[in-house]
Amino acid sequence: MSSTWGAYMQNNHFEQIDQAGAALNLHLNCSVHYPAYDKRLFECKCNICFPVWAVEAAMQTGNWEDIEKLHRQII
């Protein structure tokens, strides 16, 4: 089952953004879209924004704690 929400536009770095969005979606279990507010931000269905750099850092380190904490605190 595909979990998509809102406009899903990819401009220059399709594969990199797609991988980051898919990873964020899996870790939050919440649909995301990109770009939010015409910026390098993912926005989840709960209206929480996540900078691409933060998602990429979580992917590289394997530490999703800050991302998940932000999502849990707001929802």
C-alpha cells in the first residue's frame, strides 16, 4: 500500500529526495510530501515540517530519535 499525501514534486535530486521521503514516511508511519512551502522541507500529514538535511542526517547515522521525538511531541 502506497502512502502519499498532497503534492509530491521532485525538482533536481529526485532519487535523493525520494529515498529521504520514503525513509521519513517509514519511521514516522505518517504520509509526507515535498516540498513544503516551496522550501527544502518535508511536511507530514500532521503539518509538521522536517528539513531535508535533518532527515538525511538521520539516514546517515541511523539515529531517528530527534525526528521521532519532534513528531510525537506535536501530535
